[in-house]
Amino acid sequence: MTDVILTGLPRSGATVVSALIDHLPQSVCLNSPDWHLENARRMSSRLAFCKWLVGDFFWQRLQLMRGEFIPDWRAEDGVPLLDGMHDPRQAKDDVTNEPLPISFTRPGLREGFILAMKHHTLYTALLPMLVRFNHFRIIAVIRNPLDVVASWQAMEKPPLRRGNPHGIARFWPEALTVMDAETNETDKFVQLYDLYLQRYYESREHIDILRYEDVVRDPGMVGRLFGRQRVPKSAKLIEPRNRMHSQKNVERIRASLKKYGIFTREYYADA
């Protein structure tokens, strides 16, 4: 049996990795289950939530083995999304145009199949405790800071602002302190980016850290983590998006990285 925690920087390509895992034989990856956020909001203790999480993996695994339908953020035909915000295949409400979960199941699963679940901030906030449990295979996806920070700047609700995700930031007070500081937005985002990478760097002996750029070049590396040699069929849909950034913004981000990018330099020395 393989229970997999998939986390990473928001806007890093973790949804792509989720799709690659979901397309492996005898494998399912749930995309940001809402009920995890709901339970995290109700539980004040990291330990209590992580204990519950182990049980939820057991329950969802049992449900899938029974052929029960589970709600997930997917395309209308049940195929996993490749972008959590901009995938045009995302099912939406006809009236409000808000994203809709899709109920799906996976016939033919055998006992011991890979079950993964993805959350960015929630699982990263809980990462030290999750590592101590020694129960999960943990994967963290990272991406070039110029792409990630610029993407955060364009988001309506940037990560870790109060209310996004609501009530989860209390599990990671250091990050909330950064986002509440009275400083410019670029410095806040660069410091937050570096906090994510600090989390992963400090757990590097216990987790797999995937750079999105490496996954784009070699999608088969995701399957090889689980001993699967076949490249998932969804790999052909991955596009190495070369995001365009203004020179002025790039210079601001790089200047901030020189001040605050201590752990960033471990993975993106040339950024």
C-alpha cells in the first residue's frame, strides 16, 4: 500500500504532477480535497489533523476499492486537470461559472494501489509533523522563483493572505508573519517563496523534491518514483510554458532574492 502526500509551491506545476500520478497504472491522485481544508479549519492541533489524515487515506482507499464515487476537481469526463486555475476543461456551473467538483470512481483497482492526495499550503504547513509520522510517501514540487512570484502577484488571492486558505495559516505562523508584515509585495512573496523551500530543504532526506522544469523535460521521472517505467499518457499534454515577465519586474524579484532567497539558492542558484 502506498499513501502519497503531494505538495509544493502554489502555481508550481503540482497539478501537472498530480495528473501524471493519476494516469499511472493502479494509481489515483485526488486534487485538493475540500474536506481536508474543512477538517483542518475545525482542528486546532496539527497532531490531531495528521492522525485524522491517515484515517482518511484508509477510508478513501476503501471507498475506491468498493467502486464508490468520490468528488474531485477534474474535467467533466473525469480526466485530471493540468492547471488548478486555468485549465479550460474544468467543469463549471452554468449560471455562476464557478468551478464544480466531479464525482468519479476508478474501476479495477487492486489492493495496494497508489493513492495520492494533493494540497499546496495545507500539507506544506504540516510537513514537519507529516514527516514524523513516517507513514506517507511525500513529494514536493517547486518551480523557478521568477515564474512563481510573478504568478502570485497576478493572483486575486495570493497564498497565505488571511482567508486563503481560510484558517490554515495558523499551522504555519512563520509564513503568516511574513504576509502580515508592512513591506512591499515583492519582498513578501520572495520571503514566502523561500519559506516554502526552507520547509522542503529541511525535510529533504525524507521527501522527494521535484523541480517542475525537470518534470517537463522528463515526465517519466514521476512514474519512476514508484517503479513504473511507462510514461503516463497525460505527459503529451504538458506544455513548458515560458512565462513572459517585464524586465523591471524581473529585476525587482532578483533584487529581493539576493536579500531573502537563502534556501532558494539551493535549487535555483541562477535565478
